[in-house]
Amino acid sequence: MRTPVPILVILLVPMSCPRGYAQEPTEDEIGTVQVLTSEEHALAAIFPDADSAHPGVIALDSIRREALRALLGRHVRDSAFVYFDVFAQGRRAGTAVIAEERGKYRPITFMAGVDTALRIVDARVLVYRESRGGEVQRTRFLKQYRGKSLNDPIRINRDIINITGATISVNALNAGIRKVLAVAALLHPPATGEGGP
């Protein structure tokens, strides 16, 4: 008599994946798109004394991309930036740059103004797309960036106070503000002996 051969049965049971792997986030986790303000309103809030703004686009060729990498110490994936040279009483008051930086799931779109000394004047979040961390849109948080330059760390626990539950969004804006400063430096390099990078 033959000995029965054991049969191995494999059951295919769906398993939950640990966060950060193959499992897609739910709509609740991602959040909805919140358009917070327009470019025009943001520009008026950042540069209230301006009497005109001239729009432009800076495309990143390989030379500019490498220049940004050198200023920031990291690779920039953007292909171009929309900006506005802002004038008050016939003189350039600064430059406002629209940028995006990825939050947990989706990009945060914002505008930051940079004065002629390459320091942040102010910033406004234009579109927020996450379910958590929206406190970064508040003036109370954004005013921390005023006066910052590429010489500042612009990092949590160094010169930026974190928001509990919004660390990813805070880090995204920190990186984005540094990126705006670097783009402004490419558009309007500082004269010898002036501030900036």
C-alpha cells in the first residue's frame, strides 16, 4: 500500500500592506483640493505697496538646474517657475515666485515674495491638497519666513517652529521657501558685496 503524499494547499488571502508600501491612500487620507487664494490676492498681500507686476516664466535648462542644485544642495525636479517682478514707484521692489513642494501625498502650491536683498518678504499658500497639516496656511505660521535668506537654515527646531500633526507640510514649505530664494537669486543675482547666497 502506498503512503499518501501530503498536499500543500496555498490559500490566497488579501493581506493589508504596511503604510508606505503598495497600499494606496484613501480619499480621506489624501484630502480635498482647497483653493485658498488667487495669485492676484496673494501678490497684493505680499507686496501691498506695489503699483505694477510683470509676469514671466523661467525654464530650467541643464545650466540653471545645476545652479539650483548648487544653491540648495539637492536636485530640483521642476521644469519651470512662474514669477512676477514687482515694482513700486518705478523701482523693482522684489520678485514673487509661485512654487510647489510635495506634501505627504500631493503638492502644496504657494507664492513667496523676495525683496531685492534676496530675503523673504512674505508667503501665501495658494492651494492645499492634504487632509491634515493645513495650519501651514495661517499667517501666524507663515510670518516665520519673513526676512529669511539662503544663509538661514529654514529648518524645524532651528529657526522654524513646527506645527504638531503638520510636520510633513512644514518640511515641504521649508524646502519650498529655500527653492524660491534660489530661483530669485538666479533671476536677479546679487551684486558683489550685497547679501544673498
